[in-house]
Amino acid sequence: MFFARTLILLIGFETTSSILLENIDHGDEVITRNELDQEIQGLKKTIAQLNDTIVKERTRSNVAFVAELSRSITNPINNFHIVFDNVKLNAGNAYQSIHGIFVAPYPGIYHFAVEITAPPNSDSSHMMHVRIMKKTQPVAVTFLDANTHQYLRRTGSIVLQLNTGDDVWCQTELMNGHNTIFGGDTYSMFSGFIIHPIY
């Protein structure tokens, strides 16, 4: 008799536990275990997608370069493409040192700067302008004119919105008289970095 009562109590406890595991009271709403499992799987998928987004954001934000002119250029002609060949930094590998061109790997907002140094020049009438170019369009300029007794260093900079594959580079403009773009030891440099990507 005692054994029979004990067996009935155990069976009742297991049945009640099973019901509690299969149905969870959530306020006025009862959530089945199957629905709870589906919700957990959905949350796991969302977390995985967020992790992928974070990785992509870090990758796309890691774009920057600095390149210097390794040797001086004497009397460059008009529209001379300046190749800053000595790369100091190239995060993201978007700058092509052989051609002196930055090619945007992602759509985004970018900042670019060109720094040009010219040595003292006895030709007081000389002119030298250097442009930052976006594809074939000039977007910024710096100029070094009529320096006779001292080195001149000038900087031009610009913020640009670029699409994937857009290129940015530098060229001379309005050259007149004797001119030298001073190279070596960070005297003349081209640099840029992504401010933020556009999705």
C-alpha cells in the first residue's frame, strides 16, 4: 500500500515537471518550449549578424596611407603626375606607390593632404602649383611661387566623398620658370585616410 502511494506520487511529480518544462508562464502569455527554442535561435542569428557587421566596420575603417617623394623633381612640366613613391604607411593597401594613385576600396568620406617643399630659388618670377585630383577633376591646390631666400613648404587638403574605385592623385599646374619639388626625408608627402565608410 505504501509502495503504491509512493509510485502514484512519483508519477504525478514527473507529469507536473514535464508540463512545467513544456510550458512557461510569461505573465498572461504561455510560451511553449518549442517557441522558446525558436526565439533563442533567432537571437543567436542576430548576434552573429552583429558580429559580422562589427568585423566589416573595423575592416572598412582601417584605410590610411602616407607616401613621400624619395628624390627631388627638377623643372616638372605642366600636368606632371607626381608619384610619391616611398610608402610610410598603407593600411588597407589602397595606395599604389608605382603609379602614385589612391584607389578607394569602399564608398566613404575621405581626407587627403599634399605637402610640397621647394628649395630657395633665384628665379623670382617662377610659379609652381600642385593639385589634388579626383579622377580627372582638380579638387584642391597648393602653390609655391617666388621664393628667393628660403625653403617654402605648403599644404593643400580636402575632404571627399568617394565611391569604390574612385582614384585620387596629384599633379603640377601653372609651371613657370625654374622649379624644384624637394624630395627625401619627408619634405614632400601625400597622405589620406577614411573618415567613415558609407553603407
